[in-house]
Amino acid sequence: MNNRTLGKPTDLNSVSFRYFQTIGIVAIHANIVDYLISPASKDKEGLVRFDILSSLFEKKNFAWGYLYSQKFMLMAHPYFRRGYSQIANFSPRFIEMFWGANDTQIEFYIALDLDRVRINVDSLMYREFDTWYGASFDRDIKSIADGIVKLRPPLELTEFENSSFFANAYSLDIKWVTKNGIKSFQAEEFKNEGETLVIAGETCYPVRYIHAEFDIVQNCFRHFDGAVHFYTSDEYFARRDSDFNYNSKNKQHIKSDSKKLFKMNGHISVEVWIEFTCHFFTGNPLVFEYFEGKYPEHISEMLQLIKRIKK
């Protein structure tokens, strides 16, 4: 991987510059990062080894999601930002945790914002703080029964209440499967239909996705990755009220487009997997409910209050 000089390739003559309050001054050009660091450093899924990035770029306290060089700063992929928006701040606290992770038994990979770099190289950051609750869990993973789980927010909530307390969640789908000594975990987080993205002129429904593989003999996770699936309108409305077995139940299979955002390989503890999973599905109490069997206390109190008011 090479750390090159911004603006050196003649192809960057058409680079544009914009200022965003949440980010700073940004240089924008298709695949600009490929001009600045070697494209060969990316794997086949477009992810970059985070330890290599960390050896070439500086990480600074409270500047989560940014990697510093003398003339520019790399940024984590915009799908890590609130509402998948290119101008929003990073959703707490997944990126903060990823930037601070230091486990030599795990290989960390990250998706970068390939079309933009920040060029005001300073430590001035627009920051938001969020609260999430750590989740304990039955650490005997191999004892979990294979099968499907589907979690929904209380159906009596109004659209505003769902948005306020459940981050617009429609459902959380989970599936466990055991084969050849490996227990696989999948989770998809569906939001309500108002949360969409426009990509290449087409409206799609983004669905966060987690996949992990637990080695029963080694008693740890050996692989863990996260992505965003992009459903068309027809796929979204067909899939959200079904489950992970949709394709085995229906003749018309869904194979959505997707963007891998991170992965970890190695000796991954249950605690690391739980914590990163909770924060990847940022702000969604359904994740807490799955791991704890109940909502966070403040959500339970609000639900009780709402029920009393509506009586």
C-alpha cells in the first residue's frame, strides 16, 4: 500500500471540493482513495485490512471514523453514518468501538468512503453522543437451538413512537444453523417503509445484515461480518413479513444487492461479537431484547407510560 500525494495524478484535475458542517472540507472524485492508496490493498469484497491502514495512517482520540495523513484524511464508508447519509455523523458507537479495538487474535477489515477524503487535517470534529446498553447473553452458544427468530416492536405504537423509541424498526430477523461443527448466525434489521435510499436513480430499502460463524470445538467465533442489503420495493414488502427461509418457501427467490461494510476473522470472543452486533444495529432495542429477553429499562418505562395514557 502506498501513501501517495493528493492531487498528483492528472486524473484528479476534475476533483470538486465541498464543505459540510458535520465533516469539514471534502475532496470528491470517483474512486479518489484508489489514487491515494494502492487499490491492490483491497480484498475482493472491497474491504481493507484495518491494521495495515493503522500502520500508515494515524488514529486520534475522539476522531472515530477518520484516518490521518499529512495532507488528507480517509473516512469510513458513509453507510456507517446516520440514515446512510453522506453528510450525517457516524452512528454511535460502532465506529468508535471499531477504531478502538485492539485484539491481536482478530483480523479487522473495514469499508472506506472511496469517493471522498477530508482535506482539512485537524482534530476539529462534530460529535454526537448516544447511549446504548451492553447485553449479556447465554455464552454457551452451542446449546442454542437451530431455527428462526423474529422480533417486532409493539404493534400498538404510533409511527412517531416507533421512530422515537425503536429507531424506525419494523422487525429483527435471526437464524441459527449448525453444520459440520460450525454454528452460523444471521440477522437482518428491517426498518419501516419510509426509510429508503436512491442509488443510481433507483429507490431501494436498506437492510442491515450480520453474519457470524461459531466454531463449536474452539468455542469461539471464527468469522464475523456486516453488510447492508438493498431490496427493491417488491422484495422488501415480500420479505419483511416472512423470514430467512423465504427463498426455500417461494419459487421467486430474492437475491438482493449488498455492500459489505466490515469483517473480522480469527479468535472472536462471544463478548466481542455481542457488543459489535448491538452497536451495528444502532439504537434498536430489539437487539437488546434478543440478548436479554427484555427491553432496556428506559424503553420498558416508556412503553408502560404509553399504555397508561392510551387506556
